[in-house]
Amino acid sequence: MSLLVEGVALTPSGRPVLAPEELELRMIERVDVEFGDKRAGNMRGGLQGREADKYVAGVALVTSHRLIWLDQARAPGTEGLSCSVHLSRVIEAAPVPLKMTGAPSSSSLATRVPPGQPPPPAAPPPPAAAGRPAAFAISAGVGGVLHRQHQEHKQRQETVTEAFTDMNALMAKAKEMVTLAEHLAAVANRRQQRGTDSSGSDASDAETTEMDAMMLSMGIASPVTRETAGALYHQQLARQLADWLPQVLAKRGGILALPDVFCLFNRARGSELISPEDLLKACQLWRRLGVPLQFRRFESGVQVVQSLDRSDDEVCATLTEMINRPLGPSDDETRDAMRRMDAYSASVALGIPPTIASEYLLMAERHGILCRDDGPEATYFYPNFFPECEATY
């Protein structure tokens, strides 16, 4: 008899698709999966039709709902041997017909525990600190100084304890809000798929659309942390960032400066904030992980993230069309103003921030499409007619 496990749906970056209210608890790399009872000679198990395959050197993930194993040798865009089993099947089995063994420095995620067996007793709490055998002298002298120092230390300890208690309560409330936002986002998606009621007014439809957009961007339900991902922290952070960014980039012209990504991503993570260094390391891992995003540094040092389908040739073609658009007979008075472009007008036309628009204008200049005029008021770009002049001679 073999244990059949379920397949796992993966995001474009290779992370498992979590169910509503499912949270990540622990992640370990280089994990092998064993099915059945080795002593009894029954070692079959796995995905249906692939019980004979070897499930080795993967990444194990324990969530609040499932035990997930991710195949690291899978082909890009496929699930490979990635599988999962619900925790209830592991707990109710006698003995557990599944074992995940990690690297030598890692512990096993699942062991053969008979059902109903109580968990091992918790370690006894450390004995309380022995009280002082004698009372301090309060009136004066060395005893009074020691007594005041002891009271100040005790007050500081109580203040720190209360502060951390408030912080834990705040983090718990933040998780509840993220769960609520996830539920509202799912409801909004279902309503959007069914279509809106034609009897509603345009104003109410606009308000509903705005509310849906706010709910969809409120937060990430299970952000990657150092505690859950361990040594895979930056890799999993890069994958989660790659799953979250496409919807944000679609609303912002397909490109976003790295400081903006830092602010928006931390806002979505709630209380689980990351540092700028962690974000930079995660973005630099995209090329090796093969995710559909690109980290780019312009010659001026501006760092951005963009989708792979956004090419420089497409941007140059758009700028060429904008600056060479035909003018009507009524445009003679504004001909000079309309045939030039600055960073602000380019940002409005491309739907991107002025800082990035300025980089694209300089790139178009290097390609010979535009000419630059550094004036006292601003820097303007004009169509480059020099190639045409050279062609006539």
C-alpha cells in the first residue's frame, strides 16, 4: 500500500500558492522524502503515477495547513515532483507513513509518531531568582544607593516588558487585519468575475472599484521572514517579491524605482519590515531564479525594477512617435513647444516617474533619436535631424 500525496500549484516565481488564512511556519532546504515503512519493506509513495520517482534534495515547507515539498530540479514553468500532504493525514496516521529528512544541520520535519500520543513534556521553567536575604537600608548611605538602583532597574524591566507586550498585541492585530484584507480581496475578485449590476449608478461603481483596489493592495497574508525561511530567506523573499510586483508594475507603467518598491513592499508586509539591503539582495537574485522580472541600474546610478516584456526599443519607438507627431495648421504658434520634450512631459506620456523618464530620454539621445539642449530653465530634448543632413551629402 502506498501513500498518495497531492500536487502543489506554484506561482510564476516558484512559490507554493497558499490557501486563504494559510501561514508559513518553517522552511528547510535539501530535504529528502521517504514514504512508507522502511523496516517493513514498503517504500512506495508520492504523486499518483510517479510513486517510483525519487523525492530528494528539495525544499520542505511547513504551513498551518499542509506539509509541502518543493522540487528544486523541476523544469521552469512546471511543478515537477512538488507535492503536499495535509497535516491531518500526518497526525491521524499510525505510524506516520511519511518522513522528511533535511541536511545534516537540519532536523526532520516529520517523524513516526503514533496518534493520540501526548507531546513530550515541556522543559520546566527556570527557577525564580532568589530574593535578597536582607532588606536594603533606605535612609542613607550605601544601602540607600543600592536600593534606589534596584528600584530603577526593576522599573526599567517592567517598562520593557510592557512595551514588548504592546508590540506583540500590535503584531497580532496586524495579522488579523491582513486576514480580513485577504478575505475582502477574494470577495472583490469573485464579484469582479461575475460582473457588476447594471442597475447601479456610475458613482457607486467608481466607489466600489476604488474600494476593491484598496483591498487588493492592503497586504501580504504570509510574508517571508528569517524565522520561517532560515537560510533560504533572501531566495524566498525574491520569489515573493516577484509574485507581488507584477500587479503593482501594471498600474505604474511597467517600471518602478527601487526606493518606491521598498516603500510599497514594506507597506504590504505590515509589521514584518525588511531592510534596503535585503531588498537589494532579493532583486539581484532574480536573474539566477529565472523570475519574469528584471533589476536594472542606469548609467546615472538610478536603480529600477521592470517587467521582462518592457524593452528599450519599445520606449524609443514611443518617444519617436511622440516627438515626431504631425502638427495641424493651427499649431504653428505652439510648434516649437510641441516639438520638444522634457522629463515631465515624457513621464506623463509614458506613465512613469520623471526620474525614470529622464533616464529614458538620455537613452534615446545615446541611440541618436533625440538631441539635448541644457537650458537655464530646464533640459529639453528635440528631434535629431543630423542623420538626415548627413544622408543628403
